[in-house]
Amino acid sequence: MAKEKGIHGVEDLPGIGPATADKLKEKGYDDIEKIAAASPYEIAELTGMSSEAAKKAVEAARQATTVDFTTGYDAYEKRKALGKINTGSEALDELLGGGVETSAITEAYGKFASGKTQLGFQLCVNVQLPVGKGGLDGSILFLDTEGTFRPERIESIAKAAGMDPKDALSRIYFVRALTTSQQILTIERADKLIRENNIKLIVVDSMMALFRSEFMGRGALGERQQKLNSHIHKLQMLADTYGLAVYITNQVMDNPAILFGDPTTPVGGNVIAHAATTRLYMRKSKEEKRIVRLVDSPNMPEGEAVIKITANGIKD
Ligand code: ATP
Ligand code: MG
């Protein structure tokens, strides 16, 4: 979408002064596209404006917003130019069609010690590699909700990749979130950090741990899913806007409804299932071997790759 007519922000709309603009921003209406998509009644209710004034503001927002159509060929050219981050394993890169995709959310789920976090560490190092050498010459926002970020692992993996570990660690912007509010706010406020530091990878390890512990029981499920939905939607928006990769890890449970076959199911329900562009199921094999199954991808067939977790990171 594009903006026209000198209307760039919420406060440029008729009848909306700084105080009203702040009110709207607080409620998540932080750009004119969101106002254009809102109903005047919503806006009137939120701000205390008269419904006439709200109608005018929404109308102006709609006029200032145009929809840009592109052709399928444009989309094809754009997709060809999308960056990929190598995983450290050629087999896994091949399974993914070249590596972890940008402008998309990749989810890894699996039981404890299946390698979800280790793959995240490897991506933190590899995204820093030059373009054409498996990376995007980018920095990382690492959101740790479980307290399992280990700089010494980054150090070993970076050394093995021929990088100065101190440089590699300096390009990782790390946040330890203890509550879902902190988790959500970190992502809500990430735009500036991303722009100023060329962030090309966001890791959320793990997506669901805090949501699960804070929203217990059936009664809280609706609210949990609603918050989760807007959280993951924001991640998707960042991926699209900045052409970056989002890697999230997810916990699993045994689904009692699955009587035959593997009952291991990722948590988070439909919200996560729909939002993740690519889903990987990781499971333990012998010793350092892990089996990675591509469960869901918009353009690659299902399949499996065997990787190894070594002291130097992910390998074939
Ligand atoms: P959880 O659900 O508990 O977060 P996870 O899927 O994130 O599990 P990881 O932390 O990625 O699991 O994997 C842990 C495994 O990684 C360990 O069991 C070990 O096999 C391997 N590992 C960790 N550090 C090293 C190391 N320095 N050298 C070799 N292997 C290691
Ligand atoms: Mg982990």
C-alpha cells in the first residue's frame, strides 16, 4: 500500500489532534492503513470523537491509502531475490529449498533436546555470513523466553565458521522475557532496532512457553489465542516489511486423538499452525543425530533430513 496527499501519519488526519492520535496509537492504530481498515464507530468509541468526525477521519485515511497490485511475474522475480540462511547442513538446506527463508516464519517443534535451540544458535551465526556465502550479512534479535541462550555456544559455532566470536556476539541483540507482556512488547517495539542494525533474523525461543504458563485452563484459552494471534501477526509483518527471517521454536504435547502413528503435536493450535510458513518437526536419533521432517511448506515437498549436533554446530 502507498500513502498520498501529504497524509503520512495518524495525526495528519482531519479532526485528529496529538492527544487523539496518541490514544489511537496506544490501542494499536499506529498508522493510517489501520485507520483506513477500521470502522468509524470503532474509532469514535476509542477516542470519544463524534461519529461524524470519525467518519471524516476514516474516509480521509481511505483516500490517502492506495492498494498496489503486482503481477504474478513480479511476485516470481521478488521471490527469486529472497535471501536464504544456510542451516549448516546441506541436507537440511536442500529440504528447505536452499535454507531458512526470509519474509517468512519458520517453526521448529519437537521434544526436549531435539535441537531446536541449537539450530537457532547456528542461524544466529550463519545469518552474519556474507550474501552468497550462506548468510545475509545481517544482525539478530534473539528473544529468549526459557533462559537457554548460551553465548559460549555462539562462541564455539562462530569460531568454527571462521568468525571472531566477539564480533559475532556483538551482532546479537538479546532479550530475556519473563512474561508474555515482555515478549509481546519486545516485538511491538522492534522496528527501530531492526532498521538501525540491519536485523535479518528474529529468533523466538520458545514461542509458547510463557503463554502456556500464564494462561492456564480452558477458560483462559480464548484470551491466550487472541494475544498469540496478534503477537505472531506482528512477527509476520516485521518479516514482510524488512525482508527478514523469523525462526520460532515450539513445544509439543501428545495428542490423545491420534491413535496410530506419532502422537507428537506442536502446541499453540491453529494460530501457530496457520501463521508458520514452514514447519519443521525435529526428533532425536542415535547420539548426535537428529531427524528433521519438513511438515508444512508452501512450495517444497514433505521430506526428511538427518543432521548432527556437534560442538561446532549443526553439520551433515
Ligand atoms: P528444549 O525443548 O529442552 O528447549 P531443544 O530442542 O531446544 O530442547 P537443544 O538445546 O537445541 O534442544 O539441544 C540440546 C542438545 O544439543 C543436547 O542434548 C546435546 O545433545 C546437544 N548439544 C548441546 N551443546 C552441545 C555441545 N557443546 N556439543 C555437542 N552437542 C551439544
Ligand atoms: Mg530449547
